[in-house]
Amino acid sequence: MQQTIGFLGAGRMASAMIKRLLSHGFTVKVWNRNPVKIDPLVALGATACASPAEVARNCDTVISFMADDTAAEAVWLGNEGALAAMDKGALAIECSTLSHAFVLELSKQIEAAGCRYIDAPVIGVPADVELGNTIFLIGAANDDLERAHPLMEATGRKIVHFGPVGAGTVYKLMHNLLGAVHIAAAAELVAVAQKAGLDGNKVAETFEIGANASPTGLMVMPGLLSGNHNEGIHFTTGLRSKDASYAMKLVEEYGLSLPVGKAASGVFETATKEGFGDLAQSAVIETLKR
């Protein structure tokens, strides 16, 4: 008999993972701030819950996919939060990209309540996750990770154990900061190419075969060239800005200075403040054009 999994959140990534778990026979309970997003998952066999606490009751494992620290704190520790309803010894798996300091604090509170915490941010877009190609970046005790292996193997193609709680988040934040650098640099290339009147198709073709192309740059190139930032949104400008900001806070924890990362973070912060936060990451080019 498969274990019961509770899910906090039903956004793009969470929904893709829930679909994968359901297809593998797991019992899944779901809460989302906007309950309408749960309807397609209920049609596939998930159970809708009215609160994070209801999700957590009688669950072996509770997984969270939240946008930021504030949202994660609310679903775990807030009024009708999951933690108060969790059974002793239950697993709390945080797949959100959160700040390093908050991950460490949250893990302390969850473990103080008699539960176990796994730091498990992921790499992948929703389509990857639904196909089982998630990459889990783990910070956890060995025994806790072993307990979580069945559900991670059902939804992921690789599990990378970096060390204790917080280690997975360290890698994820720097990974996403590197993505911000790639996107900002690609946007600068396109902004200059367009100002110079270069053919967009030739720019795209040459970028793809050049040594400086990256998967992230290739992903955003169509939007950079077309200016269409409303379709095919895998990740928003605002979320990239948030992750880059958390990465720079991590840098401060270690007493380091990363000027390239800081510059990229600043570009995304400006784009978000200028109203492009809910659009695809390619929208950062609009800020550069100004």
C-alpha cells in the first residue's frame, strides 16, 4: 500500500508533481490558496482539503511548494498551519526555493515538534516534473532521505544529496542566481542586436550554435526576440528576482561579494518593480531597453 502524501500548494510545479504521484498510485491530499486550481487534480484522484492542517492530518509525508518565505511560514506555522496537525515522526519536505536562513529556522521548529525535515528544492520546469525528470537537491539526514526515496524516485530522475539541512538550498539559490546571470546577459545581447537592426532569426540561430549558449539562454531567447512575455511562462520575472535576492542574502552570510550575481539580481529587481514581475523571465529585456 502506498503512503499518503499531503501537498501544500497546487501551482505549476506542485500540480505536475501531484499528477506524477497519482499516476504511481500514491494517495494525495492537496490544499491551495486558490481552491479552483485543485479541481483538475481532484478529477485525477487527489483529495481537496480546506486548510494546510487538514492536509497534514494522518499523513506520512507533507510536501510544500510555496513562492517565498512568507508563504511557506504561513502554511507550516500559521493559523491552521500544517505543523500543528502533523503526526510525530512525519516527514516535512520543503521543495520551495526559500532563503537559507529561513530554511534553517523552519527546520528547527519542525524538528522541535517531533517531525523530520528534508530540504529538497528542485530543478526542472513543470513539463519535466510531470515526466518524472525532476532533479532533487537535498539537504537532510541520511535516514530521512531514505524514507523519502520512494516518492522522489517516482517523480525524479536524480537525487543529489549535498549534506545536512540547508545544503540543498545553498546549491539551488546559486543555481538560480546563475540562471539570472545567463538571462540578463542574453537579454543584453538581444537588446543591442535589435538596436543595431540585426535579423532576429540569424541572432537566434547563431546564438544556438555558439559556445556561449546555455539551456537557460536558449529557453528565453524566443521571448527576448519576439517581445511576447505572456505565453509559455515556466517561471516569472518576479520569482527569478526573489530567488536572486535570497542568493545574495546567502552570499552575505558567507561574507562574500559576487559582483556579477549582484548586477543580475539588480536587473531582475528593477524589472519586477517596473511591473514585469508576473510575466515570463524574458520580460527583463524591457527594462534593459529603457
